[in-house]
Amino acid sequence: MSTATVTVRPFPALGPGVRRVEVDCRHAVTGVTYANAPGGVQLTDADATRVALARHYHEERCTCTAKLWRKFWETEPGELPLVRGRP
């Protein structure tokens, strides 16, 4: 089984504060580009990585991201938690 990597970097070509997250495996590279607006919802690199992993899984259906999925989502690959925290 191949493993995927995740890369997070600034993306100044689109403006200050813009960041790009890429999930890369032998099947494809899936990217998410984001910027936080002042006073808006503030995403973290981990949030954007989860979005990139979900998009990659939806588009590729490969198992290369299994280790990253467990690290960032804390679930089995393809499972998305609906609620976290106390009941």
C-alpha cells in the first residue's frame, strides 16, 4: 500500500495570508486553498487538511490516505464524525 503526504504552504500569489494544503499520493494531488477573513470563521491548517482529505477520498477512493485520515479525523478512512465532544 502506498502512503500519501500532506504539504501546507503559504500561497502569496493569491494574496497575503492565503495558504494551500495538498494531499499527494500516487493516484492524484488534491489541493485546498484558503484564507481567513478578519472577523470570520478562522480555519487552521488541520481544518483545511481534513477538507483536502475528504475531497481526495471522494474523488479518488484510494487507501493511500489511511494513515493521514486516522491522524486528522481520528476515525477509520471514509468515516466522518458528525458530532464531537460531550453528549
